[in-house]
Amino acid sequence: MHKLIIGAAIAAVTLGSAVSASVSPTQYSGHELAKDAKITLNQARSVALKARPGRIMDQELEREAGGSGLRYSFDVVSKGKTTEVGIDAMTGKVLENGAESVAKENRENREKAQETKPKQ
């Protein structure tokens, strides 16, 4: 019985770590644009993971050229590599499914840093 309890505790800690390593389905930048989207975040996550099985590490809803101009963008880790998967927020079509460019990743990191920077 004691071994069973210890095993369950270890499994719970391991599962908790795996879950916390990926992004929550409710956390994303651009959520204020969701009112304009026909596809929900959860629907887009499902399409993205079918296109690129793995673990979603970052997600956002953004206005970007291509498709309807409104897309969900997911960073999906699969086999140790990060891939950006873009899903059209109006049609649910996969717009992008490839390695994220270094330039785009750097721009996104700068934008995120500006968002979290305290205003003076």
C-alpha cells in the first residue's frame, strides 16, 4: 500500500510538471481580438495539433497578412524542435506549419518585453 501511495505521488508530480511546462489553453496574447474570430482558440489548438503533433508552448491571436488577416499562431514543440503553426481565425485553415524565422522570433520577443514593461 505504501509503495502504491508513493507511486501515485510521483506520478502526480511528474504530470503536474509536464502540464505546467506547456501553456494553458486560456492564456494568450491578442485575446481581445477573439470577438472578431469565427474559430475559437480551442478549435484552433485542435487543428494546430493535428497539423503538428506536439506540445503547445506559446499561443496568440494576431492580425497578420495572409488568409483572412486574423490568425492564431502556436509555437509547437515536437521532437525537440519548435515549429510555428498558423491557423486562420475565420476559416480554420492551416496557413503556416514550419520553423519560425529567427527574425520573427526576435521581433515577437521584443514585443512581449514591451508589453510586460511597466509604464512610466
